[in-house]
Amino acid sequence: MFVSLPACLEPPARRTGLSLTLNRTGLSAGRQENVFGKGFYGTGTMMRFDELLHPTPKGLYCPPGDFYIDPVKPVDRALITHGHADHARPGHKAVLATRQTLDIMALRYGADHADSTEIIAYGSSRTIGDVSVSFHPAGHVLGSAQIAVCCNGRRIVASGDYKRRDDPTCISFEPVQCDVFITEATFALPVFRHPDDRQEIQKLLSSVVQFPERAHLVGAYALGKAQRVIALLREAGYDQPVFIHGAMQKLCDYYQSEGIDLGPLQPATLEKGNKGDFAGAIIVGPPSAFADKWARRFPDPIAAFASGWMQIRQRAKQRGVELPLILSDHCDWDELTTTIKEIAPEEVWITHGREDALTRWCELNNYTARPLSLVGYEEDGD
């Protein structure tokens, strides 16, 4: 079901069901050529989509609003989808984002990460220059949002990163009707079909029971994935303390302050006690910590890694992962294609990931699609 749109945004025309055919110059619909940067709205005047939003070396830029979405370089006015470092960077003059994203940026970069900040709630809208913008849940991490940009009856939705799975640590993705949907493509290959999250957590718990004398080190990114792993452990009935790397303390504390129950957490240190104290324990830390002496302090540790990339056995082997946990904060192939069909936009713009495969799927399913080839966004950070 589509979200209720702000009153100031008139809904765009849906796909008309015209018979679309591919040719060498793009998709045509009998009445109107429909290629990248062009489109039609009912029977009204043609409007170029790329006049509303287009890629630049600094990121996606909106000329009529004079702002950027998730810019990779400092700009005067930035709209930020979520707090991951490849989307939320310090140094902008003005930042508009959800309260939780701004809080996370302040935790990571300091309160002075921007000259000024403004909070926008999910579903509310702001007028910036000649455009109206609204933020909608993306289901990626706490505070993550899709950004809808509307002008002259045209709407483009920039999804940022998103997932469709139920997640106890953030609000679920809500599809927003639009003319152009900008989708990520991190796992946009048919080989990526992620198993059930609870099934993967049960693999971890079963291993803890099977090897009670060994510590289980779970590699998980500090924002979003770590908290999700811990919340899923609690949901599965695990009530023992979870030990966390010091780099995760601030973010875990923040999640708890937002009402997300992570249960008892303790620092993964040996200041008191010895290695044997961690026998049978679950320890969550950033993947980078597994390569240094921090990981060697635990008794005969089993290395686990929570990531969608763990579906590729060679990646798990290269990282020395003994217990791969296929847990992703991004959509898999079926979820990406289902989302596009559900939204049914006139055009699909594809960014940071396996762009070619999803572009081809769109063509075969009569959606105009083009890769944006944006740079500066991390593909492996899942």
C-alpha cells in the first residue's frame, strides 16, 4: 500500500498500461518517446526529469531547489537519507534530515558537523526554492529515509539505501508513488536471494550451544547491522550479556535511548578476569577489529560475519569467516524487482551496485531505466 502523500504534492500519473516496445533509441509508448531525462505527465506539457534532479560529481543535484541529496563533497545545502558515512558526510553549510539521522551524524562527527541543521519528520514536507520535498521511511537503519522531490506535478523519489525486511530496530520501508524511482543496486543479481533473518540468527545460537568452550566473534557494521543482530538475538530468546567492541558503545547506547531494547550489553575487554570468561560468549565488533590483536584475546574464537555478501563463499573464505551469517540491510534481487513493480514508476534510475543486471531486467519488463554511475558510495558496507 502506498503512503498518504502530503497535501501539497499532487500524485503523479501512474503507468498507463500502454504497450511499450524497446528500440535502439529507447522506449516508446506510441504517443511519446520516453528516454532518460524526459517524460510526460498525463496530457500536459513535457518536463525533463533531469531538470528536477540529475547526477553531478558532488552527488544528486536539484537545480530548482539548489540542493544536493547525499553529496560526497561539502555543499551549501544537503538533504541526507541516513547516517552511514558514505551518505552522510560532515562539512556542509546546511543539512536537512530526520532527527535520528542528525543525532547519528552528531555522534559520529560532533555537534558542529554542519553550520546549521533542520529536522524533518517522516511524511512532512518542506518547500525549498521551487520544489517540495518530503521524507519517507526506507527501512535501512534507524532514521533512514527516502526523499521525494516534487515540482510542477513531477515526482522523483531517491531511495538512498533501503530494505524490505521487517527489522526490530527501524521503521519499515514505505513505497511512495512517483514518476522516477532512484534505486540502489547493491545486491542486484539473481544469485542474491537472502534467507530468512531468524534462520541465520538460529545458526549462530546453535553454534554457541555446540561449542560452549569457544567465543563467537560476530563482525557487524557499527551502525544498523550490529544493533539489528543484537535485537534479533533478544527476539530469539537469548538473554545473556552480549559483549561489544568499544567502537559500538555510543551507537548502541543511542539505539537504547530511542526505545530499542538491546538487553544487557558489556564491553569486550579483559581488564578484569581472563580469556576463559568469554567461553560461550557472543561478542559483536566491527569487521576491521578482527584483523588486529583485539580479536586474539578471546578463547579459540569462531569468526562469524553478518553480511549479505556472505552468500558468496569465496568472500567468506577470503575473510577467514568460519560462520557466515547472511544478514543484509539492503534488498536482495527479488525484493528490488518487487519494489519496482509495486511502485510502477515511469522511469527507474539505478545507482551504486550491480547496475547492468537491474537495468536489463527493467528493459525486459517495459520500464525505462538508466544507471546513474554515481561515485563515492560504498558497495561492500553491508
